[in-house]
Amino acid sequence: MSQQKQQQAWWVTFVRGLIKFWAKRWYRIEVRGLEHYHQRPQDRPLLIVANHVSLLDGPLIDGFIPGSTTFMIDAAHTQGWFRSILLRLGRYITTDLHSPMAAKHLIKALEAGEQVMIFPEGRISTQGGLMKIYSGAGLVADKTGAAVLAVHIEGAQWSHASYLDGRVRWLRRSRRPKITLTLSPAEPLAIDPQLRGRARHQAYQKAMLQRLQASHFQASWQPGSLWQAFDQAVTNQWSTGRWQGVDDALGTKLSYKKARLGARVLGSKLAQLCPESNIGVMLPNSAGVLVTFWALQSQAKLPAMLNFTAGEAALISACKTAQLQRVLTSRRFIKLAGLQAIEQALAAHIEWIYLEDVRETISLVDKLSALARPSRSLPGYQQAADHPAVILFTSGSEAAPKAVLLSHQNLLANIAQVGSQFALLPGDGVFNALPTFHSFGLTAGLLWPVLAGAKLTLYPSPLHYHQIPEAVYQSNARVFFATDTFYKGYARRADPYDFNQVEVLVAGAEPLSAQTRELYAQKFGKTILEGYGVTEASPVVAVNTPQARQDGSVGRLLPGLVYRLEPVEGLSEGGRLWIKGPNVMLGYWFETAAGELVAPPDGWYDTGDLARIDAQGFIWLLGRAKRFAKIAGEMVSLVAIEQAIAPILAPDKLGVAVRVSDSKKGEKIVLVSNDAHLSLGQVQQVLAQAGMNELAWPKLIYWREQIPLLGSGKIAYQQLDQWVAEQ
């Protein structure tokens, strides 16, 4: 080596070391999962990929990931004297990222034994989460057989080197955010060798997107308790420069910092009033339910979220199943919701604790005593991740409600899984009208926004079709959740501009009809992203995203989950869907054996849904196993019948297919509708045009003035089946 090159090498090494020393202390850089780098397959070249959130990302990878890394850099990003100096400190390949030659350069470098790094997004994110993924990184990994080491960069997006100004101009970004690099296991991509052309490039995109999403999930999911996560989230909200927290329809406006203080005070008082561990909660969507939930978490209590729309018998059963002695509620809520009869009926089984009365007993001494105790010393902070965190109840649409025990790990894992699919920045608006006794409303509509520091607007009832679109408009919400039934109701009464500010509309809990999807596209110019979940999975299992969407499917499985399809006799494609993962419940409690946990066998949960999964990983639900009729040995989907006849029903009317026993063919189908103008001839004609076998044609229509619904908007199938059996 010449003397000039030796001097240059010494200078580069010195400056690189100086920058690394300064950066590690200034940004408090932490590297997790370094063992995955050292345990990588030694017989394969190494390709490093990462999310791209700031200009610091390249130097971070170069300085804190072992080995000498060659970077692929777009030629457009090499201009300017400052960048040229920085580039002299590292190894890089300059090319046009959109040129076919770019992949060839990388392949050549990997085959030569170099450690190569590329950002699959090709640009710095402007919204905090993953953006479009290019197929180039997947192609290079496939062609070289490289082990792909995914790195998730967290914290650099809050620095002055990020591009978030367009999303949150008011964000007061720190000069010293803590930056964490999390490494995932290095593994080669699994690409079907039979794929060719466009299909193969789509497989590259899918594989790299899922690798980065899994990396995000693994980095963000930290085992701990809900109260610990809430306390840390509020503490970290130094990054926002304007008010953020929760507001509700009662006019309450509460910052998360005040909510934490209120939860500490209320929790201390409730611990005195309720010495038992299981405590019922019967409250609407409001700031009150948020504070109450966190108050119970702070004291390591186990809240049982009661469905006040379920009826007297179901509520009594729920209280027995969850072994409740006391239930928290509000006198004002009981009066406004007209629940006096239920209040009297349950009084024989439990003791009501009214929050208004509790507040009146809280003295200044109580407040000072609670506030003098640090959040980290509260019982809820040190709870084990696998300890029960909440009791929810199944909908009861097909059978008697069961108590579902979800752990802290279950809920925090599902929040991290959802966060890996959607970017939610501090201050982003989320509007939630789904009740917290519903798993969708609790996890996605309450816990996720709170722990992400989003501005949360809570509305007490999803049934207010006239008021909610206007409330969404006034809230400037960016994210909105609803079911298909509710989306239909809002669309018919909303102004075309009411959902203009909403960027992400997510549907779950029931199938999203093609008519609803088309209605929102035409009237509002919006796409509804359909997802799929079950209470037993905390609840989200799969979801469509802006980067990966197939209308009619419920999206791809979330990271961390695995599945299997069990064959079903009479079903030509797909099978019965079973899932396993960190968000799958601890187990059930049944009323007949209250307190005895019935865990899913070996962690596998039978969803009871029939599904098929295509080559791109999208899940297509065929219907509930209980919502299939077996006619002459053939499985007939009741959901498919309902979807086929939906276009001929009058607005706001429903047609529900019900199976009944038949002496000749085993079962037959009848239709129940509240559309008095619907005729059997119309139904059979539509089904024939849809290509359905005559076995699937209903032989009778029952007219009913009201189709029974649950509080979540789902059809009460069990009640409807009983009604049909009595006809």
C-alpha cells in the first residue's frame, strides 16, 4: 500500500472511530440481537436490510454492525460536499436504484464475499413506517442465496435527520433521541422456484416486506406488563409539542399524563374498596373507561369488560363465569343508557361500585399519598408478561358467551403486530366508537392509540349513524374503525366530505361486503382495509395494508403467527383454520367450571373458520364452520348465499341464511329477511345467475320485522336459529 493510501486509511479509521464514539453517547445507541449476526450461516454471503427513517441510518449500520459493509447508494444522493466527505468514510456502490444494473452490481459484490447493505424502500420514510418495497433486494438475495439480516432502526425518526416534517410539522423533535438497532435472525429468502416473471418479482416484494414487518414486530414487542408499557409511553411523550390525549362525547379532554395521574389516584382507592383480584367494568367509550382500565392495571387487578348490550341472562352468566363480586359503573351511564332493569337484576349477584361515589370519597390526603408513590413501584408495573391482564367474553352469536383470558403478553404482542402494519405517529388522530367490551374496540381502538401516543377520540355508541360521520369530521381523525354493518349506516347519512381527513379505514368483526367497499370508493374516494380477528387472538389475526391488499381477502397473517389448515369433508378447497402465536389467549373460563382455565392445546387455537390461503399469503375466508350447511354430502356456504342476494335487498334490510335439518338430504336452507318485498323467485334467480348449485337455493323465506343484532353489530345467529326452529 502506498504512503498516501496508508495515511488516508489512518485518517478514515480515526474519523470513523471519533464519529462512532460521539454518536454512541449523544444518541445513547443500543444494539440488540448482535448474536444473530455472529450466528449467521457462514457458508452464505450476508445481505443486510433495514427500514429507512433518517439520514443517520447508513452511518448507524456502518458503525454498529460488525464487519466491513458495502452500501448501495443512489447516485442522486451523492451530490454535495458534505455527503461526498461522509461517503469517503465508508464503502459504497453508486448506481441508479431503478436501473437493472443496480442488482448486477450487488450480486457481483456479494459473490465476491463482501457484506452488502441495502434499504429495500429506496428512500427515507415520510410517515414513520414502511413505505413501498422494491423487488431489487429480494432478487439479489435470491440470486446469490444470501442470508438476509434484517435490522430495525427505532428512534432516528425523531432526530433532525428525518423527513417527518411533512406529517407532523408541530413535532418538537429531540436533538438527542435514544436510537435502538434490533437485529433479527439471518436467514435466506424462501422463494418458490416455479415462479417466473412478474409473479416472481411480486414474491420478492412480499418476502422482503414480511421480513421487515417481522423485524419491526420483534423490535417493538418487549415482554412486560400493560401498566409498565403505559407508564413508559407517557414518559416518552416529551417528543410532542401540543396537547395529546383522549377526548369524548361528554366534552372531557384529558392528556395522557393527567390520565396516568388519575389512574394512580383512582387505582389506590379501588384497591381499598375491592380487595379481590377480578373486578367487572361496565362503562361506555369515554375518558372514564380509559382511566378506570389503567387504574385497575396499576394495582394488578383483572378487569372483566362486560357487554351491557348482551341482556340480563348473559350478564349474570358473565359475572358468574368471571367470579365477580363487584362491578364498576357510572350512575349517569346507567340512566342515559336505560339500564335500570339490568342494574336491579344484577344487584342480587354482585355489588355495584359507582365511580361518582368513589370520586367523592377521594380526599387530598388520598391524592398526595397516591402521587407520592412512583408509578414504577405500583403492583401492576412488575406483573409477569404471562399473567392475565383482562377478561373479555365471546360474542355469543353462535353459543353461550365464554370468558376469554388474555395476558399482558397477548395484548402487547398484538399491539406490536398491528404497529408493524400501520404507522401511527404521536398526535395522529384515531376515532373509536367500538365498545371496549369488544376485543377490536379494546386493543385496536383504545390500547394501540394510547401506547402510540395518538390523539384518541372516544364515542359512546357505534349506532349513532347521523352523529358519528360529523364527529369524525370534527375530530380530524386519521384512523377509523368500524364493522361492515356500521360502515353501511354511516355512508347513507354522511356528507361526502365527512371522511376526507381519514387516511386509514379498517373493517373487522364481520365480512366486508363488496357493496360497502364500492360505496366508500364512489362516495368518499376511500378504500376500506378489511382485517380478520377473533377475541381469542387479542384479536387481530390478519389485515390488508396499503402495501399489500387484495379486495375480498382479509389480508395476510400478522408477523409472529403461524397457521395450519385442517381438511374438511365435503370442502373442495381450503380447510379449517388453526393459529398459534404470542397473541393467542391463555384460555377459557366456562360458567360450569368457573376459575378452571382451559388452555388451547399446545398453544393452537381452532378459529372455527374455514379459509383458503393463496400463493401471495392472502387469507380468503369461506365462512364459519357453523355457517355451512351439509346438503347431500356437499358443503354449502351460508355466507356466500347472503353475499349473492345482498344487491337485491332494499337499503338497511338484511337476508340471513339459516340451516335446518332435512330428512332426505341431511340439511336444507331457509332465508330470514326483514325485507317484506323479497320473493323466493328473486332469490333463486340471483343464486342461479351467481352459478350456485340448486342445493344452495333456499326453499322458504321467513319474514321478520327485526333481525336480532348484538351490540357489536353482528347478527345474533343463536337467537335467530332458535326463532326459526320454533316456526
